[in-house]
Amino acid sequence: MAHRASRWRIVAANLREHIVAYFEEHHKVVEAGAVDLLLRHRQPLIVSHQLVERAGPTRPFVTLEMVESVFAEAEEVPVATAGLRPTAGRVVLPAPDAAGFQPIHEGYSGPVGGESPLVAYSALFRSRHQALARMLRGRPELENLRPIREIRPEETTTSVIGMVRDVRETVQRHHLVLTVEDETGAIELLVPKDSPGAKTTFLSDEVVGLRLRFARDPRRLPRVEAVERPEVPRQRLLGRARRPARALFLSDLHIGSKSFLAEEWGHLIDFLHGRGPLGDRAAEVRYVVVAGDLVDGIGIYPRQERDLRIADIVEQYAELGRRLAELPSSVTAVVVPGNHDAVCPAEPQPALPTGLARVLPGNVRTLGNPSTFSLDGVVVSAYHGRSFDDLIPALPGASYSRPTEVMRRMLQMRHLAPIYGDRTPLAPAAHDGLVLETAPDLFVTGHSHTYGVERYRGVLLLNVSTWQGETEYQRMRNIVPVPAHAALVDLASLGVETLDFSGGDPTVTGAGG
């Protein structure tokens, strides 16, 4: 028990650093006692977001009293409910999970209220703009920052933070014309074709910071001189495990499909039980993370029934439970749903409902999509990745075969699915749960059925394959799967190895430090 408590204090220390970094990124100074209290909450970053919103742009401090007020309003009693006890001015934090797993933030925040769709979506976009604008404020590149309604052309140079509403190209000279808006109004801007801003692709509904220069002729549009995105900070503290621990990252199991790779799954189970040449690595695996599409679902695409081995959704989840029960009992599995799972398809998605989740083994933790959680102090953001279907057509040169390039753009925007009205349905809500509120140490997606590893500004990006063979529907969409690959990550160093289970015993096909 003493060993477990010590390990959890290490995890809490790493989480503390991420919380402090979150407030710094939003230009807030947080009192030490306030962080102690936040760490008692099951999802401290949700409360941190509420505190930043409550402080607004004019209050630089987050105090203990502010945290207590938020808890009181939510009728939270964290010490009693979580079994925490304050001693000598500090908090002793027992691990909520003996393995070192800790939920931090889930994008899904509850069912939509009774507001009209117009009101609900207005609240969603307002939340998105406010959250991302906080990350952009204070940057020296955005000098003389003003709301759009308060722009003064006579000042020559000014900056705005706005959501991109429209992008079009001029016929004669092929300049870009942007329409951006904030809560106070909208403005049209010119991006000259030979300017740095023209070298990037503006996406509908993303939030950007723009430095503008006004012409002397009031009939001419303001010119965009510089573009700033919320981005991941270049310099920040990175979480690392302080014991030998590895995590295996998978996605897109598609249990119930005729194309489920049962033989390759068997090779994976043999590896995790130490049967084979990589037993030393398997012995250190503490976690298995599955980034969505746990089952194949019913009626997801036209004539799907021809591809199903199990045509009953309840039985698909029962089979999922049997497959996950093959994992070693010492391993904690963390699963999020995807667009094939039996949850609301609009994003953010809730975790699996209790009626389906109860057939899963006791070592499985179910979260919503997307979710952020800690594995031995390493902060992981998991998102299934349905917005690839919108972002790949919108980004020149993007491809399902290079998924990490799209993930990099998500980190630059600090948003997982900005485009409204395309293939990814967005749930109307008062809080946009698809904003990446905290910069993770590791970002994992699936959906593309391909495989990719990259590092971007210290974040390890993983898109982790599939356990389904090629289907006719995928051939029709020109998606060539890379099946039965998994990413094995050393949580102490964030080094990654690619394991290929397609030919029997796993082979290491790629490694990175």
C-alpha cells in the first residue's frame, strides 16, 4: 500500500505541472493551495477551465477561494467522496486506480438542454472562440489587439482574434479574402497571394489571431500581415513515468466484422502474456489503450450487413468483452468509442452506456471521445479521429496514408474537429469539448485504418492501425489499411516501437527515441 501511495504522489506531481502550465498558457497565476484542491477533483482540467472563464480577461489570479466557490456551486465534496485527507497543510492523494490511471478531462459534458438548435450552436461557437482566444491573447505578434467592433482604421496596425467564417479567392490576382468574426462583429480581410499568410490553409470555423494593416484608402480591405494559431507551446514541462512502464496503443477493433483479424489478435494476446521473443517488453506493459471503433456496429454504411459476422449490436459488445478478457488481468485497458460504436454519433461522444459496458472485464476503463487522462504521469489525449474525413479533403496534400500530418494541424488549431456542417456531426453544447484545453504529452487517434508516428513540439503523435482487414467500402473510398500494427510506448522515456502482428510473433518494424 505504501508503494501504491508513493506512486500516486508521483502521478499527482506530474499532473500538478500540467495544471500549472494550463493556467500559464491562459495567462493566469494560480495559488498553490488552489492547485492542491484542484487535484482532489476527478477531472481537474474541467474545473480549471471553469475557473479561467470565471476570472475573465481582467483578473490575473486564481485563488483557493475561487476553487472552493466552484466546488460549492457544484455541491462537490471532494475530500469525503474521494477519500482524501488534508494533513499538515498538504493533501495525501490515494490512487483512484491502483495501476496509475487517472481521468483528467472528457469532452462530453452531458446531454444537450432544451434550447433551440440556433441558440445551442451559438453557445458552442462562443465557447470555442473564448477558449482559443484566451490562448492567443498576450502574444507579442498580436499587437494592439481589439474586438472587431472596436477596430480603428486610423491606427494603421491592429490585431483581431476571430473565427473564420468564409474563405474565397479573387478572380484577377488570386488573393484570398477572409471573413472572420468574433462576438462583436465580422470583418473582411485581404491575404495577398505572396504574403506569409497565403502559404497556410484557412479552415472554416477555426480560430486564428491576425495582425492587420489598414490602407490609407478606406475603400481597400485591411491586409493580413501575420497569422497566429493557438498552437502547442514550444517550451513546456513533459510528463514521464518514474518506474518501468509501457503502454500499447491500438484502435479500430471492429469486433463483429467478418474482416476482424482474429488470428492476428491472437498473436497480440500471446505477446501480452509473454509468449514469444519480446517477453521482456511485454512484462512492462501496464496499459492498453484503444482509440475507438470497438465494434463494427449496425447500419454505419450502406449494405454493411453483408460484412458482418455478428449482426446483433448487444452480442458484438459481448464478444468485445470476451476479447478484452483475454488481456492479462494485470493490464489496465482504456477504451473510447468511435463512429461505429453504439453511442450518440455527434461529437463529443459519451462513454459506452452502462448496459453495454457492464459486459467488459473489470480492468477496462471506459471514457468518452475525446478524453484526456494520465498513465503513470504521462498525459494522453485520445480521439477516435472522425474529423479526418473533413480535414483531409480541406488540407492540400493531406492523405489517409499520412494521418499524423492532420494530427499536427489539430494541435496547431488546438481543436479536433472545427468544421461545422460537413461529415463530422457536432453536438450543440454550452462548452466546446473538442478544444484541446491542455497540451498532452501523447496524442493518439485511429479511424484512418493506417499507421503513423511523429513528434511535434514534444508531443508524441500516434495513429494506430486497425484489426480489421480491407472491406469493399474501404476500397470504394480508396483507403488502403495497414492492419495489425500497434505502438508500444515506454512511458519513462516516451520512446516508441512499432509492433507488426500480421505474421505470427510480433516484429519491431520501427522505433523512435
